[in-house]
Amino acid sequence: MSGGKLKLGALEDDTPVKVTMDLPAGVHRDLLAYAAMLAAQTGGKPAEPARLAPRMLERFMATDRVFVRGRRGRSP
């Protein structure tokens, strides 16, 4: 590992909603590599890509300033 912390932390248990999607092979390989690096960093075992992807999407949306501002302006 090159040092530094990954953006994702340990995966929490959460009740899932099933979503099916096809990923390009390269994205799948990258998710497997990310899972291995995250496991090395957190001392756990590598997570399945299906568990990683939702957390990555969540993090991406939480750090997208335009999206966050848009959500604040929307009624609940």
C-alpha cells in the first residue's frame, strides 16, 4: 500500500435494498483491489464489491457540493 488513508472506513451493517447493475470488468477489478487495500488498512477481510459500491456512491454524493446544495434547497 502506498500510504495514506482511503476515503472509506470500515463497512457498517445496514439493511440493503437490492439493485442490480452491470459493471465493466475494469471497474470490478478496481473494486476488488480497493477491497483488498481497505482490508489491509482496517485489519479485516476483503469485502465483496457489492458491499463496497453503495458506500462509495454514498461518499461520492455526500462530497458533491452541487448535489448537497440541491438537496438542501429541496423540500423533504
